Amino acid sequence: MAVWNIRGLNLTLKQREVQMLISEKRLKVCAILESHVSVSNLGRVCKNVFRSWDWTSNGACCSRGTRIIVGWDNSVVDLMVIDQTDQHNELTDIKSHGMQYTWNQKPKNGVGILKKIDRVMGNIHFLDTYPDVYVLYHPFRVSDHTPFIINLQILKNNRPKPFKFANFLVNKDGFMDSVAAVWSKTVHGVSMYSVVKKLSSLKSPLRRLLFMQGNLHDRVNVLRKKLDEIQVAIDANPLDISLREAEAKCLQDFQSASYDEECFLKQKSKAE
């Protein structure tokens, strides 16, 4: 998301720079402040700037040209304006990086003024939702104010993936031992409670057993390539007994891995 105080959005040059910013930063939401675009001209300007995006403005609330315009990519973002007011309380500054000064007065006689007058703020609810949010201030370009990009870092869900049992594990060494070890434990309570607790306890050893199998698809590809190489070597050295033995072992491993992959894919196909 980006916000840019860029007065005079009626100018084609400034419209083009906003388009460039949206494209360069792959933005999905962009707000223009102090646009000073008349309500009658909003449609044309916003079509030039936002193209196929949806947009809205507070032009109806302004007596001297639109102050705020917000555009968003409706294929990604579902934005709805809930409320419009002239000010907001209980806000705090959001941490920022980039340009130190956000406003640049046009120099007169070679002397200008640089100040930090633009600020990005959020309320408590916003900061709780996006605790790692930060703002990056960019160069001025065609405005006397810097554009700033707001990066929303959404909290990741660290919950473990739901347990899924791979059927081919029943034929692997260690499966029956894992089941027997868990089933031999005593769980006090009614029979159904005991069964549920033991099934839950089986998740960890079965996950380890599945992990030990590695990536099934990669294993099949590696063994296929290895089998090809051995058979090419046999073709060049048909009397080499060690190559024949290696081929038999590799072929057995390849067939076993292919069977595991096939079982896994069939099970996945049925689940989906």
C-alpha cells in the first residue's frame, strides 16, 4: 500500500509518475493526498491513473477540489469505506525507514527548506493486527512530498498442519514396532477414550517414519536416473558382475519407490 501527497494530479506528468510507482512497487492499494482534482474531472483522472482498479474519494466532502483519492486492485483487495471524518484521535506513529525529510520546498536563489512534516500513524487495533508494519519513504520525484509505502506484515499461522496418514507406511520397516509401542501403553479411562488417546500418540512416531522416507517424487527421479546410468555402463561392460548386482538392487529400490509414490498420489487424489 502507498500514500503520496501529490498536489495537482490533473497534470499528465504526475499521473504518469503515480502509474510508475504502482507498477514498480507492485502495489495493490494507493492513496493520493491533496490531489485538488475537481469532482467533475475525477472519473477521467482516476481512469488514467488507476486503469482497471476501483477507486473512491472524499470529493463530496471538499469545497475546493478533492483532497483524498484511494484506488485498489479489486482482483486482490476488497475495500469498503466505513466512515469519513475530518480528523482521527488516539493515533501513534508507525516506525519508518528511508528518506529522513518528507517535504522539500522549491529552492529560491539556490536555497530551499527540507522538513519532515508527513507522518504515517495507526490506532491500537491496527497495530495489534499488524505488529510488524513499517513505512518506507521514497524520493520526491515530481512532488514536493515523498511517496511512502506501507508494508503490512501479516502474522503467520504457526499452527502445525493437520495430521494425514500415508497408507504406504504400513509396508515400511518400523511401522508395526511404532504401533505396538504406543498400543502397549496403559491409558486409564473408558475404552473409547483409551483408543483416541493412543491414536493421538501415534501421530508423532508416524510423522517421523514419513519424514524418514524423504521426498517420494525426488527419490523416484534420482533412482530412475541412477538406473539409466547403470544400464548404460552395463551396455559398455556386459561382463562386469558388480554392475549386474548394482542394477538388480537399484531396480528393486526404484520399483519400491515408484509403488510408494503411486500409493501416495492415489490417496491424495481421493482426498481431493
